[in-house]
Amino acid sequence: MAESEENTLLQKNTVPDTLCTGKQLEELDCPNLYLNREINWLDFDEKVLEEAEDQSLPLLEQLKFLSIFYNNLDEFYMVRVANIYRQYRNGVASSSPDGLSPAKQLAEIRRKVMQLLARAQEHWRKRLSRKLMDKGVRFVTYNDLSEKQRRFLDGYFRNEIYPVLTPQAIDPGHPFPTISNTSLNFIIQLRSRDGIIRFARLKCPNNVSRFVFIPRNKEAKTYASLGFNANVRDDDILLMEDLVREYLGSLFPGHEVIGAGLFRITRNTDVEIEEDEADDLLEAVKDLVDQRRFGDVVRLELAHGMPAELSTFLIKRLGLQPFQVYKIKGPLAFSDMIALYGIDRPGLKEAIYHPRVPASLQEGSLYAQIRRQDLFFHHPYESFTPVLDFIRISSEDPGVIAIKQTLYRVGNDSPIVAALIEARRRGKQVTAVVELKARFDEERNITWAEELEKSGVNVVYGLVGMKIHAKLCLVVRRESAGVTRYVHIGTGNYNPSTAKMYTDMGLITANPDICEDVTDLFNVMTGYAYRERYRELLVSPVSMRSSLLEMIDHEIALHNEHGDGSIVFKCNQLVDRQIIRALYRASMAGVRVRLLIRGICCLRPGVEGISDNIEVQSIVGRFLEHARVFWFHNGGDPCMYMGSADLMPRNLDRRVEVLVPILDASLREHIRSILELQLSDNQQAWKLTASGDYERLAPGEGELPINSQDILADNTSGD
């Protein structure tokens, strides 16, 4: 085929105008073959927004998804947009595989975000808030309140709120204050008695509830009643910033408030630690947490209706470009609204799901069961309690002599941490590898690390230049036949709360080779050991990418010899170019490649002659798809791996990740049946097209509707 024909073919099947040379096609290096990571991530958040807009969902479920949509956007700006903006300011050439320059990426991000925000704001203002009001969850403004309610708020503001407010003057003697990341603030324009115009900033208090619950039809007796209410049927809900706005004048006696507006800034939180220069990683991470609050400003959000003079004043003082400014209709910091999901209104939520406890764990010795057969768990359909029990029982069992555990995000009031402390109290050797650099969980992990250390647990903070993301627990037990090891390996965090909301998988095994591998890996993480290969595990950064590439090439070779080549991958993100190229090669060889990628997917499916044997689907539903599974047909002798790793350069090069083989044939078949069910989903699934757009799947004529999450929930419900 002539080079011009190749160019025409590829251009016909893709949206970008960039033409590819024959060499680029041969080397699979054409920008057209790769979707932009950031735009594709926004496509994922758009799916979350679609869940919020789904009128068939209960109202508080819609509110939950809308809050998640906004929270996702916050993190996107704090990390991803911050990085692109830094490239833009420094004049760095594009590092994106699709060749899009930083300036064009920023422009496209703004265009798409503006569209999404318009939809989100309209849904809240015109539908969701009104329907919640009809159900007794009533958001009001100060002007909506009765005189009795206002009189009560006078006392509440004076005694509870006024003392914690700190207005800050802005003038030559008081320079523009440093605004903390994502805080809510007022910029205020004042006129003194002698006509002088002044400006001030006021931060809304973040140590009191943002929601003021005001009894509607009965006399309130205490200020405490204005805190978080469990039901709200008889209350009006006033946002704290609306209350503060009403009393701004009381903060500036001798001045007239002639203008005020609410604003919020988003800062760059992707601050790097110079780990190799830090004498103490714990102290370095503490410093990072402080630095993050005051990184470079990436985004400015202005409440709708802010006077132009005030917005101009802010933009100038913050040194921002117009494309960094967003005007918001509706509440700022909408992610805070997730707290309202906690109100006691079961009729406005999905029915509580009760996971099944696997029958194999309901009787007999846990250790004997593990020795007989590997135990597999699929959360949240199956309870996370057996995993907690495994660690708790091990902490109390007299035969257990050592426990080693990785901790990435464990949540509050962690039973895992409590079990490790109890194990140490009982004289066992306990090691906790606590990843201090888990983004946005640093402070909590510092607290846990210090508490574990005080209890005598051997705490290791990780490796220089690496995040430890693997989910591992190793138990060493002295038994009649000698010392035996047991291992839990999971795809998700040791966090009972997220285990109820994320779909994850876990394996508990006594397989000697796997246990030996995990023992060796802990020595790598805690000491100076180094290993290039493991017996059964795939471990990044040393062997995971190379092993996956070898397995893809092996599948191609087997397909060329026997046919029936097939690959199924399920993970959160697919970004790594080497893996994508290998999957393109597999497709070109005729191997069927099916991908379940919840979030970012930079692979472009459906390009004739290159990726026309690749299908990409994404499932967004009640539970957050979080498991990672990699399956190969392998000439009729299937092999499967499960673990913590996504297919991104950071996971494969800069993290300690683990994939464990599923060696039990019955478990392999069980997990594959789960994958096949999800691949047949036509209610919560989206298909990625060659254009880079997602199409929501729907049952065809005569097809049964398939909601994979509902089917899995129905099949495993504990009710």
C-alpha cells in the first residue's frame, strides 16, 4: 500500500486531521492512534454526571453522583490541569502521545468543562433541588426564612459564628492575603464614612458545619439544633456562606458594604518531594501537606452575580488568565454536598445492600480452609468482613508469630490498624508498610504511622522515588507441620468503607511459591533486597510490564499457529504506550481484544487494519469498578492475573504493584464468567468508538437488558 493510501485510510477512520507517515504507522507511533489522556478523563467524569442526571435514580443518589462529579473535577484541576498549565507557562513542547500542545489541551479542557458545568448546574437548579424540596429536603436563602427563624439566627450568628470570623483588610499596609486551596471566601468592597473605597477578604469558617438546619415549625431551644440533623423533614437548610453574607455589615462598623462576592480557588497540589535529599521522609511529607495548601493557583471560581469590579480585582491580584476563571451558578464547593447523603431518608436512596458472606467461611478453621483451597472474594457483592476476620484472627491466634501488611488508604477508625496494634500487644512481630505519599490521604496516614509506631509496630514509610500501592497481608504461623505462611492479595485498599462502594477482588492463599514471593517482596520494601524476577507474582517496576508484553506476544504467536487468540483486560486506566502498541499488534494479527476500562483509555479502537479487533467498554454504575484482571486464552490453557495495577507509566515504572496468578482453574472460570457478564452489560456500559467518543449501550431489538452490577448483587445478596 502506498504511503498516501495509508494516510487516507487512517484519516478516514479517525477524527483528528493529523496525517500519519508510513513509518509512523509501521511503528504504531502516529498521534492519531492515541486519545488525549485529559480529554478522555473528562469523558469519564461526564459518565458520572450522566448518572447524576438519571431521573430513575432516587434523589439522594443523584445528589451523591453530582457531588462525586464535582469532587472529581476538583482533583482533576489540582493535579492534571496544574501539570498542563505548568507546561504551558514554561513553553514545554507536548508530551502527550496524541501530539496536542499544552495550549490546545487547556483550550479543549475549558470548552468541555464549560459544557459539563452548564449541565450540572442546570440539573441542580432546575430539577434536583426542586424535587428535593418537594420531598422535604428544602434549601433556602435568608430571604425565605420567617421572622422567628431570622431572630433565632441572630443569636446563633452572634454567639457561634461571629467569634471565629477574621476579616482581612487589603491595602498597602495589608497585602493581599494568601488564600488556601478550595476554601470558600468573600471578597468585599467597602465605603468608609469619608467616602474612601476599600477591599477586604473574609474566609468562611471550615470548622463548623456548612449546613445550617433551621427548624421550620417549632421553637428551637439550643444552638446545637442547628448542626447536622438526621432527618431534615421539619427543617430548612441554609448554607453557611449565605448566613455569613447576611451579616457582613456587622464585621465592618463605620463602613458600608457596597459589593460582595463569593469565590474559591484551586491550587496545584501535585507538589513533588525531593525524597533523595530528605533526611526524614515523614517530616518531608508533613511539609508537602503544608505546601499543597498554597501551590500555584490553577482555577478561580466566582459565584454568579459577583460585581465586575470585584472579579476584576481578584483576577488581577491573583495574576490569572481569563481561561482560568469560571463563573458558577449554584453552590460553590458542591462536593461538600455529599455530606447530605447521610441524612436519615431511606426513601430517597437505593435500598441498603447486604453482601453475602461466603459459605466456605461460615464454619470450621479459617487456616484449614485456606490450606485446602484458595479463597476468592468479590467485593462489595461478597462481604469484606472475612478479610478483616483473617487479619483479626491472625492478630489473636497464639500460633501466629508475624504479620506484615501494606497500608495505602485505610480510612478512619481502621479495624486493620487496631488488629495490628493488638497483634503487637500479644508479642507478635508486626511490620506495617505505610505509604505516606498516598495523595490526599497523607495526613491520615501520618497519624496512623505515628500511632502504630507508639504501639511498637515496625513501621516502614516506603521506598525513595516509589509509591507502594500493592495490597498485601502476610501471616506467618507456627503449626504442627512447621511454619506456614498465608497471604491476602487484593485489588483494593484495606478500607471497610470503600469496600462497600468499590468493586474489588481479593485472594487468600497458602500457595508456597506465592507466599515466598510476598515474603521476598516485603524484604525489598523494608530492607536493601533487590529482585528482578519472582516465582509467580508480577511485580512492578521490575517485571510487570515486560511480563505482560511477553504474554501478549505469546498470545499472538499461539493465534498465528492455532487461531482463537483472545485477550480480556479489566482495569481503571489504560495509558501506557508500550502496552497499547502491543495490543494494536495483537489486533493486527487477528487476536480478539476486549477491554473493560472504567476511566482513562488512550487506545483508539476500531481503526481499520490496526485496532478493528479491539473493543473498549466502560461501566459506571452504583458501585465504582475498581478491580484489575488480565486474562489470556493461551491456546486453550487460560492464564489470569489479578491485582492492584493499572496500565499507566506511573504504575508500571514508579510504583510497587503486584499481580497474582489465579492458579485454581475453577476460580479462573468463575472470574472469567464475571468478566463475560460485564462485557455483555447493555444498561450501565459505554462503548468507546474510533472517533474517541463514548456511546451508551442499550438493549437491541429482542435483547434482554443486562445490568451486570444488579445481576451480581442479586446473585450474592445476603438478604
